[in-house]
Amino acid sequence: MREAQHQTFTTHDGVQLFYRHWPGSTPAGEPRQAVLLFHRGHEHSERIAHLVDELDLPHLDFFAWDARGHGLSPGERGDSPSFATSVRDVQTFCDHLQSHYQIDESDIAVIAQSVGAVIVATWVHDYAPRIRSLVLASPAFKVKLYVPFARKGLGLMRRFRGNFFVNSYVKARFLSHDPERVASYDSDPLITKAISVNVLLGLYEAAERVVADAQAIQVPTQLLISAADFVVHRKPQEQFFERLGSLHKEKHLLPGFFHDTLGEKNRAHAVASARRFILQNFAHAPARPSLLEADRLGLTCAESESLAAPLPHNSLRDLYWRMTRASMRMGSRLSTGVKLGFDTGFDSGSTLDYVYRNTPSGTSAIGRMIDRNYLDSIGWRGIRQRKLHVEELLRLAMTHLREQGREVRIVDIAAGHGRYILEALQGVNPLPETILLRDYSDINVRDGSALIREKGLEHIARFIKGNAFDRDDLAALEPKPTLAVVSGLYELFADNQMVSDSLAGLAAAVEPGAYLIYTGQPWHPQLELIARALTSHREGQAWVMRRRSQAEMDQLVEAAGFRRISLRVDEWGIFSVSLAQRVTE
């Protein structure tokens, strides 16, 4: 029986999370490989420790954490600051394994169950890690709440009460047929019966998004489904599998199994299937589909074409969106933000700067109320979070450059008004040596130059007109940047060749080892509203966007000669911000 070592790692917000480590017997000269185990909701790492011996993979390291608020990890029992925080914890855990144990992300396999499986599936979707394989056992994509309208009721109660806790209704005898597992569940003092409503509702929202967009997941995936599961619904699991973008995927329906799939009495064949799947994927180099032509072939291409197509005249949907556009036009007479969107484009630098400032304005109290509602839409909330993430990674990149004894020379090739660049400098000492802001719009150049003067940064910053897709122009940038920024640009253009040309120009412009910050939009819940009701900066044309998965965006960046080293995602999974470094051959 393998003995576990007890360890902790530090999360991005300074919390020490507990984990168990079972060292493997890696042959000399071979890279270390590992299996990460993620427990069910309410439970902890000791509850899945039996898998270490049952999988019988002595050459592999095994790791299993106690999630926030569970087991020996700190935090209020059953709670987390947000579901997205728990997802980010997975990435931080993997970063820790790489830095502390020299285990590369590509040498990791993951086994996760129930709520842990949803956390991991969301991580794989949002962060696009290059792990070797993924085994999901009874993922809790949709919990059986049994009480009608329970989810809506919980959401309504949270609005008035704030976060609160609900206890699990599930008895141990409905989790497993194994009497030892049932008895240990009932007697385990570390079992957390309560779960916070924030986490529960966050689980639902993330699960719906990941199931709907499972095509973005490329990792080889094995899905184990318990056929007699009293806790979660099977249909979303089946939908997730059907939509998976993995080249290698397999599904196993386990007759008679209760929810605790990997703790069932007759689990041996399920464990054997997982073992075989893990070994097979470790034995071969991972095969991932190329997404460099996803703009011309695939789901997001078809999705954007559908959004661009006119609706049948006078159909119900056509009438609905015509009424929506008319109501927004009427609102633009009262709301400053809506009017600005129609005047300059809802995707323009002027609109984004207005959204960043987040101060409602209008011709009357009603106009300000409309404007407040407009600014509080989920898309604009995501934009403001994206700004914070860009600023965070800007400061991180500047710190890296200073630690390397290098100058900080920033270029932003489509800066809008440049607010996020200039405001990221608050408290930074020393300031960058140079800042070059560029944009295609004369309005943005004018207003951005005024913002530079307002911030008192004329001695280091300047704003010029430039084309972010002119490869040769970008390649000739002087002085050579050490930190390039492309925020909110590539999301507006579906054509991957345009993006590739832009990235190639930047790759030629920057110094070896320089940094690149780029943004992406892998998901958006309001795509049709944007396409049918909002206008773009391109002479009032419809604002139709094609989503790019994180994996697609990373492939484009990698093809240009950069390697992603860090990533931030908002809690809704709409916008990502990545930090990459120019690879030196």
C-alpha cells in the first residue's frame, strides 16, 4: 500500500490548500508523470485515496487535493469565493506541480468525480491545458433537486439573503452499494453535508456553459456514467459527450451503479477502464486537431454565419429583433451610453472607454436608469473584468522584465483610448521607458492623446495612428517592444489569416523573450442580441462575432512563435486574458 505525503500549496489569493502526494517510481532519465484525483462535492481527498492502489500504476505520482472548504483545507465548509475561484485553483495546483515537482502539464492525467468533474471540465474548457487525458466519473452537470423551481427559488432567496447554505438531501445508501463506503461516509467527521448557494448556482451556470460548448475541449476524454444515479441527471452527460471536440473519447454506461461511481461495490471494471485509458494516452503523443482554419470550417464558423444570415421576413424572431432594435433606438434618445454605441459602434474604442468608466449618464433620471441597466449587462461586466485582468498581467509582465534587468517598452497595437494601459501604471516604479499606443481611429488617437496628457505621461507615452493588421508596419516598430498588448481586437475579426498576419508582425517586432498580452472571447451568452440588435464601428454594419476557443487562440499565438505562460478568465467564462512569451529557438 502506497503511503501519502501531506502537503499544501498556495492559491492566487494566498490560501493554503491541503493535498496528498503519493510519489511514483519514475525510471531514471524519464520525465515524471502524474495522475491528479479530484473528489466529489461534500467529500475530501482521503475518500478517493483507494484509487491510488486500485489503479496499480506505481511508476506514476498521484496527487489529490482537498478543495476549498472541504477536508483539511481552510474556508467555510462547503463554500468558495466563487465557482470560478475553485476552477482557477486547479490551474494554480498544476502550476505548483510544475514548479515544485517538475511535472509538466503534458505529463498529467486527471480523474475527477461529480462536482470535482465539473470543476475540472470547466478548467479544461476555459484554460485549455495540454494535459494527457481526462476521466470524468458521473459529472454533476445537473443536480437532481427534485423540488420544483428550486434553482430559481434559490437564486431569488440569494438576492435578498445573500449567500447561505443548503444541506445535501442524499443518504449514503444512495451513493454506493459498498457497505464499507456507506458506513465510512456516515461516520467521517470531514464530510461536509452543506454547500453554499453561491457554489451550487455557480456549478449550474458553469455546467450549462461547458455542456453547450463541449466542442472546445480537445483533451482525450473518458466518461463514466452511473446508470442508476439518484443525484445527477444523465442527459447533460450524454450531451456533453456527443459535443466533445476530442479526437479520442469514449463513454461507458455502468448498469446499476449509484452516483459514487469510483466508490461503487463492483467498481473494478470501471477502474480498469480508466487505467487502460490513462496508460494508452501516456504511451502516445497527444493528437489534437488543428484549429488554424476554424474560421472556415467548424462549429463557430457555422454559428457566426447563422447569426449573419437574415431572418425570414415577418417571422416571429424577425419581429422580435426588429422590436428590440426599435426599443434600443428609443432608449438612445435618453441614455448616453446607448447613443454613443449607435454613433460610434458598440465595439468602438469610445464605447469601451465609456464602459470602463462605468458612470451612468442620460438626459433624465429615466435615461440614467436605462444607462445603468445597459452598463450592467453581462457583456459589459465581463469587459470591465477583462480590463482588470489586462492590468494585472501588464504589471506581472513588467515585474518579470525588471527582474531580468530589461527595459519595459510597451506597444499596444489597437489601444482604443489606452485607458487600461495608462491606469495599469498606477503605483508602478520605475515607469516604463517607452509606451507606444496605436489605433486605426482618429477619434481614438485624439482622445487617447488627451488621456496621456491628463495622466501626465507625455514624457514616456505617445499615441499614433496605425493598422493593427499591417504585418510589415508592425515588424518595423521602433524601439523594439519588450511588451506587446492586443486587447479586444482579434475578437472583432473572424478571419484567422488577419490575426496570423498581425501576430507575425508582432513576433518580428519584439525582442527575443519579450512578452505578449492577448485577449480572447471563447463564450458569450448574448451573441444573438449583439448580432441582431447592435451595430459595429464598421459603418454601422451588424456586429457579428465569431467565438474562438482558448485552444484556437493559443494555437494562433503559438504558430507566431509565442508560448502562453499565464491566463485569467472572468467568472462567466466570457473573456480570457493571456500572457505569452516570445520563444527563442
